[in-house]
Amino acid sequence: MERRYQVFISSTFTDLIEERKEVIQALLELDCLPAGMEMFPAANDDQWTLIQKVIDQSDFYVVIVGGRYGSMSAEGISYTEMEYDYAVTQGKTVLGFAHSNPGSIPADKTEMDAEARQRLDAFRRKVETRHVKYYNNADDLGGKVSRALSLAMRGTSAQGWVRGEFALTPERQAEFAELRARVSQLMLELESKGGSSASRVPDDLAAGDDLFELGVLFTYTTKSDVAENRDDPWHVVRDYSERVSIAFTWNSIFATVGPNLFDESSQRAVMAIFSSRISTMLLNEKRELLPTSMSALTSVRAIPEHEETIFIQLFALGLITHGTRDRPADDDNKYWKLTPLGQDYLMKIRAIRKQPQISAPSDATIVESS
């Protein structure tokens, strides 16, 4: 399903008009939806409420630091810094961009007030505590935003926006899950009464709560490399690579990739979503697997042979099958979709059942109705 991501652009305005135009153009070329102060009324409390709402609705947050601190609220904090702080507290993916040589910015685009310059310097240092790219001019900024956002969108777990004809309301989603769970339960009851024949997975195939050691490749930047070259606009921060192993049950793997295969989907797209889950695990419950010198995690993916093993195993279990839609001759992607058995089994391990019904056990036997 095609998604478009909304990107909030945060910066001072009059001094960065050309820079914002380049960023907006870069976002439109990536089929993203730009959002920023251009749509807001003059600064007031109602504006701040609207800004928070738009940031909440956005998938990514871009902050641009130039030569001005900007207009301030009654608390003495610029609206740009307030937006940045709010985006960080909401867990948004923040992409920071700062001018590589503030001393070269024309005087009419810099802060003349000493206190405002101090606040700007402090805000710049705050942004630089996270991964940040440095730009020289508007054209340079547009290119760097495009590259950074392209990388961020790979494997992102952000929801994005879809056309209304493809979207389901929360109420319809809940109704759909409940009906599927009920159908699955009725099938189990029918089988227990001998009403259908069952086809079971051979004992020699791993399934359910059997573990699979997944090899994971990830790249990262180091704190020292970022710090040492912060003021060098020509330096390209080096990415380091490492490999680790993470144990997954086959149920957990299928519970992650299965929902994306109700409609046909490419193996590449499904693994991008699975990579996003691995990234979240590494940054949270598996943090000990990451190097202590890491500044930022830049990419995560399963090693190719293990990726193939996942789809071969799910195919052997009868849970997925090859996609059958007509596609262009130059499309070399592999496409998969759930089998009827795969749909039923996914409902058993993922659907939420109404109380006081007992949830299906995590090691539920895979069955197929005749």
C-alpha cells in the first residue's frame, strides 16, 4: 500500500526563506507532505496548540539552524526551540541541519542582540547532541535533506498517510479483527468435534515457539568521529559495521511479517518492516549488543541468507505463497502473500479475543481445514 510521509520543517523564517523553499522542493520530490509555519497564524497560544497537533501528526521532524534565534515566547524560548523540544519528547525522528560556517552568514540574517546570540549558540549545541548534518547554502541543504530523509524512510515504522479508499477506521479494524478471531475459534471448535480433517506441520519442521538465530548486520556512527569533525563541513562521518545474532521464535517472526502479506507485498518491503522491529529491539531490550562508542544507528538488516531462510520456512509451513499479479518485466522483486492457512494462523496468534474467552496459546498447532 502506497504511503506518504508528513515532514514538519522547523526554523526561523525570514532569514531562511530560500533554504525552506529548497527543503520543501526536496520533500515534494520524495512524495512527502511538507508541514511548517507557512500554514500557521501569528504567534499566540492558539498557534502553539496547532503546532503541537501538526507535529503529532507528522512522521519526521526537520530542524534548520541558521544565524537567528527567532521570536520568543513569554518564557524567553524561541518557537523553533520549543518545536524542537516538543518533537524530541514525542519520540519523533529528528533530522538536524546546521549552517557549517555561521560567521559567513550575512549580517542582515544574523542576531545582533548579544543575549539572542547566546541563546542561539546554546540551541545549536543542543541540536548537535544528536546526529546533525552541516550545510553551506540553500542548494546544499536541499540535497542533504533529501539524502537524509531517503535513508530515514527505509525501514521506518512511521504510519504515514494513505488514500482514504485504502484506510480502515479504528472501529472497522477492531470489527475485522473480532470477526476473524471468531471465525478462527469456530474452526477450532469444529475440528475438536471431528467436523473436519486436519493437516499438521511435520515434526521435522521448526515452527511455533522453536527458535531461529537470526544474523543481523547493522551500521553506526561513533561519538568520537561525530565530535571530532563537527566543524568540518567537508567531512563525511564514517559508518562502522558489525554483525550480531538475535533469537526469534517462528511465531514472533510470522506475527511481525504476516500482517503485511494480506495483500501481496514484495519481500524487500516486508523485510524493511522487519528491520524496523530489529532496530527497535537493539535500541531498547537488546541495547547490550550495541557498541558503547555508538553515536547513532544508521541501518539495520538481516543477513541475506537468513532473510531467504525466513521466507523459505514460511513457504514450507504453508503459511505464505508466491504472488501472482502481473508486473512489469523489469520488476525483479519477489512477491508473497498469505495462504488461507496463513490467514487463519495469523488470527490465532495476533487477534485480540474478548474476555472471558481464553487467548489462543502461543504454540498453537497449525491446522488446515479441508
